Amino acid sequence: MEKMKTEKIILRGRKVVGGCAEGEALVTRDTISGWGGIDPMTGTIIEMRHELRGQSFKDKVLVFPGAKGSSGWSAFFHTARLAGAAPKAMIFNVMTTKVALGAVVTHAPAMTDLDQDPLEVIETGDWVKVDADNGIVEVIKRKVKK
Amino acid sequence: MKLTDEEKAMLEGEHGPAVQKAMDLLVRYGEALGAERLVETNNVSTTFASTSPIIRKFIAERGGGPDVFDAVFCEFNLDSQEVVKIPPIKAYGCQLIQYVDAENWEIHGMDREISELNAMNEAYSGSIGLHMLSTCTPYQVGNIPVKGEHCAWMESSAVVYINSVLGARTNCEGRESTGAALLTRRIPYWGYHLDENRLGTDLIEVETDLVDMRDWGIFGYYVGEMVGERVPVISGIKRVPDHNMLKHFGAAASSSGGVELYHIPGITAEANTVEEAFGHRKPKNTFRFGPEEMKQAYEWLNYSAKDPHVDFIMLGCPHASLEQLRDICRLLEGKKVHSNTHLWIFTPRALKQVADRSGYTKIITEAGGHLMSDTCPAIARVLPPGTKVVATDSAKQAHYLPAIMGVQTWFGSLEQCINAAVTGRWSA
């Protein structure tokens, strides 16, 4: 049998919250609302017209453009952590006070300012390792090449 | 991040353990942002409420006890898992909108237990020095920041109001950062605290007459959808809006998008001309707002609504002013709310007292409606029993209620809403 070759991509960026974690990616091009946008008890996106409506980020590496909406953003991600429904790690593009504070209180490794757009490189289902302390994201593509 | 000697002393615990936890959070948060330093603030709008399900569970797991509110403050307002005693707060601070209306919790169908917890919570908040305004509009009832004042405020509709209309300087803070600001009088010097970030990014050319609050709500909803988190500069306004119109405009723009600052040259605090609003920048985008855009945004706002039989009319998001209460009463006086509908109106408790003295509460009550305070349906997650269809004059409430409560929501003018309250039917 032919040997399966998995594609591995390395991205470099800036630490937002330190630590190291890995998991399956959940990627969205829509910004995320905290209060009024997620159910913090299950990590499910509830916003009307959101492309991830009905899907949960629990234990996923959440890759998204940034935060919008209410100032309850951090309190809702804080609640998700206490409810055991937080993402494993976060990767995002646009820095705001909402997403910075939300990432800090989620206590999961978080990164931004990557050298390539993570929304272009990472797809839902890819295996992603976030080493925020060293500023490295390792992406193992889900689709294997023969 | 660079800290002053005083800030270093706070971080090292010389001002006590609670201040140390607060400074530790501000350093983690400031570094996450990439802020260079902190800035002094003596004006904080925050929330310390313990009645949400997760916090009630947190309290139950600890078996209550005399230090239970200290424990809640540490975890939920400072992100500290270690419980330390919370001293009297250093900065002036006020409570924003909360989950429980201290007087109308029974009408909201809340348990006595939750109302008692809320009462203990309020007493604790008062004891550490928090002003119990309990509204999303502190700027209507005594907390009116001055132009240039560095603030640490939560509540997106209030943030956009004080930044834009008053020219104060705040980012959209969260529960934990404002908790830390109360104890340290500090917040990261980042974002809208800096001159450069207050310049306009997008130009909105208005080519229609904006007459009433409905128009301003629709306009705000459109602007938020177009500019997201950027800073719109609005030109072509023919008549000066009043504070109610700007309150609704900002609340709408911060719901469909994340607008935290806008400029209407000659009207809002910081710029007299479009050129001044953009400074050395050139507009990234230019949008037109005419009758077609007005129609489009009106349709977005009524996206969820189909059934003309209205169960519930919600007014006062953001919390209603005295002018709004008078307008409501003029339309409602001598009429009766339909037997199949409920009418709830929300105003800051401080204004409720004025409404009582001015006869407004009596008119509303005699018509079969309720004048309430402290909370709103989206925050408290309460609706009258069996509600499937809502009507409101608030773009913000029309944006959030369908997602949070799973109800259809009609958006329209105050006249349409009162008409629906009296007839039980929505007419477009």
C-alpha cells in the first residue's frame, strides 16, 4: 500500500494568551457575538444568520475573524469555561477589547497576527496545534494526499 | 507593558490582595491587547450581578456563606480563582442593567429565591461603594462623562453614546476589566483612549430626511451592518437629532455591527467638519443612505416577523427617557391594552420616580401596561407567558430577541407599537 502523506503547515504569530493545546479546527468567516450570540452552557452559536448557527466550539480550536456585539462577550466565554464548554484554543485576526478580554478569561491558548491569514489556511476539521508561548501554529490538513 | 511605580506596587501586593488580583488581570489583558501602558480612570460602569444560572450554581456549590459575594466578585469580576476580601472600591462606579427588577420580579415569573439573592447582591454592591443606577443608560441619570474623560464602561449602547455624543474616551470593556478598574482606577491605554483611533474611517452620505426615532433606529442598523467595528462619519443630516434619537441610533449600530464611536460633524462632540472628523485619513469606503437603504434595513429588522397577532409590546430599549414616557402616555391615555397582549415599558429607576410624580405611571397602569426598571426582556430572558410574537420600537431589541428568545419580532414606530398594544394586531 502507498504511504499516506499528510500536509503540515507552520504559521507564526503573536501570543494573546500563553499555553499549548491541540484539537480539531472549527473555522468561520463570520465575527462572533458573545452575549446574544452563543449559548455559553454548550458552546453553541445561536445568532440568526450566522454560518455556524447550531454548531458548538466546545473542545475545538476556534478560528474566526474577531468579536462583535455586546460587552458581555468576555462574561459569556468566561461562563463557557466554567461550564466546560470553552474552545481548546482560539485563533483570530482582528484585535478588540472584547476578544482580548474574552480570550484572557477563557484561559485557553490564543494567538493573533499570524503571518498568513488563518481563515485561508485552516479549514474546519484540520488538526491544529497552538503553541502560543512560542508563537507557533501547526496545521495538519484533514485531507490526506497519496 | 510599562507600569508606573504605583502600579508595580499594586501588582506586588502592597495595596492588598484584591488590588493585586485586579492589577494581575489588567496586566494579562493589557498584554493580550498589545497595550503599552495603563491609563487612569475614575469613571467605571460595570455589573456585579449574581443571579445568572451559572453564578447561582457557583454559589450553591460553595454552600453560600458570608464571603460568597467576595467569591463571586473574585471569579466573575476579577478572574481570580483564589477568594480574597473585596475592599471598598477606589474608582467611582455604577451598576448597569441587571437580571432582576427589584420590584416587578413576580410579574417576570421569577422565583422568590432569586429575588432574595438579588436583594442581598444589591446590598453587597452598595456596601463596597457601587452606585445602584441599574440601567443601560447611566448617562440619563447622573453619570455624565465630560469630553476627554477616560472611562471604563461596559454596555455597547452606552459606550457608543458617551464616546460619540459626549466625547468621553472608553473602549467597550467587559465585566472582568471593569471589576479590576473599580479597584485600581486603571484600564489599558489602547483603542479609543488614543487620538489616532478616534478618527473617522468610513463616510456615510445621508440622502433622506431622518424625522423620528424610528428613522434613526433603522439608520443605525444600516450603518452597523455596513461598517462593522469601524468609525463612521455621517454627513447630510438636515435637522439636529435629540438625545433620544442618538440613543436609538447608537444602540442599533452597535447591535448589527460593533460601532463604538461615530461622528456627526457639528452635532456630536469631536468634529465640526467632515475633514476634521477624518483628520489625515481618507475615507476607506463611502456609503449612501437614501430611501432604498431605509427600506432594506427596515426589512432586515423585520426578518423574523410574520404573524400579525402580537402577544407582547416592549418599549424602552435602551431604557426610556422622560420624553419617551410622555409620548407613550399621550398615545395611551384613555385607551386599554388588548386582552391578548401585554405592554411592558422600561425606564431607569431614578426616572420611574419622576414618572410616578408626573402621573405617567398611573396612565400606563390604568391602560393595563407595566412601567418597569432595572432590566429588560433580553437581559432577564423573560417574556409574558406564551409570547410568540413581539413588537418593539427598538432596533436593538428587534435584533436580539429572535436569537435569544426564539420569538418573532416586529419593529416599527412608537405609534405602530401602541396601536398594536391596543388592537392586538400589527399593521405595517
